[in-house]
Amino acid sequence: MSPRRPVRRETTAQTESTRGWSTGLGAAGVSVTVAGVLVNGLAYLVPVLAARRLDPADLSALATALGLVAIVGVPGLGLQLAVAVHRARHGASDTRRLTAVTAAVCAGALVAATPLLVTALDLPVEMPALLAVTTAAIVLSSRSLGELQGGQRFVRLAIGMAVLAAGRYGGVIAGLLLGAGPTGALAVGALTAALTPAVLARLAREPHLSSTAPRLTVAQVVAGCGATLAMLVVSYADLLLSRQLLSPSDSGAYSVGTVLSKGALWAPQVAAVLALPRLARGDRRSRTVALAVTGGCGVVLVLASTLAGGLAFRLAGGPDYDHLGRYAPLFAAVGALYAVTFVLLNDRLAAGARWAAAPLWVGVAGLVVVAATLRPHTVPGLLLAAVGTAIVTTALMAVTARRPAPAPAAEPTSPPRASPSAAGGRSSPPDRADDPRPPGPATPPG
């Protein structure tokens, strides 16, 4: 046998492996992007449909109920983040008990608060129990999403995101279409949401996987919850302040502008989703690529809103808001800055940093102090305060993020590597010491 033939075979295998890895990564980016669009589309369809099917009182009750689920469900997002980081750093471990406790606490809080919610928010007495079922299902599902994200099985992660969105919003939409009213729609939504944890658990299951990884701790989940809460508060603080500082018409105009901020904030989030597992394993190049993609997307959106600000406001709120087009670049800049901040925050959490979200809370406190002191009563006045807060918060996060790279975690104990199809949609398998490829970034599609 010629001694060159094994070399050619090995080289060919490496080339095919690299090509398959790159192709899988592109498919992962596309899949997660499509799933994100579906999730946001269904979430947007609920209030649009409700506005056409319900009277103002019922519409307000449904909107309040969905807002409560979003607030009380924050620990689910924190749990997903903590599970993903832990899975990427240490491999698979049993997180079912901690997940169950988190879900029970969230659901129990809603049930315990029933008297307060019924009297203070004028909600039907049965509504908090329905919200508790939905919230528990969301938290339980978050564990599976975290396992999929941390294991870099991004195609399955996208499927899981779509399944959870269908369970969370699909039932509510069906109830509205059937004319069930707010309580009936939430009851159908609770039923469909309750089915999702079992589906996602099966989707995330990895047979024959053994590990001696340490258990996920309460402190790690609390850190993830704190970071998630900080993200929501800092990105919505100016909108909440507009209700107190601006006239009703100006507050409505400001809320339309924040649609542009949220678009610039969430548009590039696929980069953070794909990069998180590699950040947890100490891959500094992934952070560079994620920041470049996120920052580049923000620059494009700010420039686009500069050139077509009137059109952006018209699409977001209608022709009555065309005159606010000159403020569109500033609203987009706020979202773009926070998108960069969130990438840096994920990097700090992936490295196990304590008080990772401190710069965000500093930013929130600063905005509140400035608003209370200057009390801006116009859209541009409050908007300038929001832009300044975003700049300072991003700068503080960038300073805290300048640290030595964390030591790579021990290689997770896992079965032999398989192709992406055999691994159930794993788009970017964890690196191995005997892998001839250098570790590469989890880059979203270009």
C-alpha cells in the first residue's frame, strides 16, 4: 500500500469535516434567525388580534395578564442562560430539580398574589391560576432550551424556540379567534403551553450521555436571572419614564420610537445566541466576531433610519408620526448600543464573573436620577437622556469586560463525536483536544 494514500484520506476527511462544520454553522444561524422572527411575530400577533376582537376593558386585562407572564417568567430566561453556560463549560448535568423549584416559585408567586392582582389590577379571580400554569411551563421549557444552546445544537434550539412560541402564544391566538374572551383565550393558552415542556425535553434528550460535571447551583441561576432582569429594565426604563414625564400624546409618540430601539436591539441577537457556548469555553475570538456582527448591524440600522426616518416611523406607528422621522437615528442608536452591551454582558456571565450586570443597574439609576432632576417634558429631551445613558452603560460594560480570558473548562464527558445529523442537529460540536481544527467562532451567517 502506498504510504501517501492514508495521508490523502486524512486530509480529505479533515476538509470534509471543516466544510460540514461551516455549513452546519450557517444552517444554525439561519434556523435561529427564522425562529426568532417566528417568536416575535406570534408575540406581536396576539395584541394586534386582541385589539380587533376584544373591547377596551378586556383588551387591557389581556395585555396586563401577558405582561405579568413576561415579568414573572424572567427567572426562566435566567435559568436558560445559566444552564447554557454550565452545559458548555462542564458538560451535561442533572438540572431537573433546580428547574422544578424555579418553576414552582414563579407559579406559586402568581397564585399567592391572586388577591392583590384581582383587587389592584381588576383581573378575574381565575386568571392568576391560568397565568401560573403558563409561567411554570415556560420555566420548565427554558431548561431544555438552555441544554440545546449550551450543547451547540442550534438547529434543534431553533425548533425548540418555535415549539415554545407556538405553545405560549398559539393557544391564546386560537382562543381569540374562537371568541373565547380574555379568560378563555388564556385558558386555551395555558393548555397548549403545558404541553411544551415534555416536547422540548424529548427534543433535548441525549441518550447514552454520562458526565461527572458539577451540579448547577442556585447562585448561578440567580446570576442569570439578575442579568436578564437588568437587560429588560435598562431597555424599557425610558419607555416607563415617558408615561410619567410626557403628555399622553408625546408618550404615545415616544412609544412608537421605542419600536425602532427594540428592532435595533434584537435584530443582531443571533450572534449572541451562537457565541455564548464558545464564550463559556474561553474562546475570545467568538466575542470579537459577535461584537463585530452586532456593532456592524447597529451601524447599518442607524444609517438606514437616518436616510428613511419618516418611513420608519410611518411603518411603526402610521402616517401621524412622520414628523418624528428626524429622531429615528437616536432611537435606533439606543437599541444598537444596548445590543453591544448585552453581548459583553453574556461574555461576563459566561466567564463566571460576579456582579456582571452591575453596569446596567448603574445606567438605570443614572437615567432615573437625571430624569428626576431635569424632568424633561419633551420627546427629544427624554430621548437625549436615554442616548446618554446607553453610551455610559456601554462604556462601563466595555471597561469591566477588559479582563484576562478565563481558563478553558474541562472537556465535557460525552459520547464519541458524530456527524451533525447523527447528533440530532448539533451545528457546532464542542472542540476536542485531538481535533486538528483550531477552535473557531460561532459566527452567524454573513
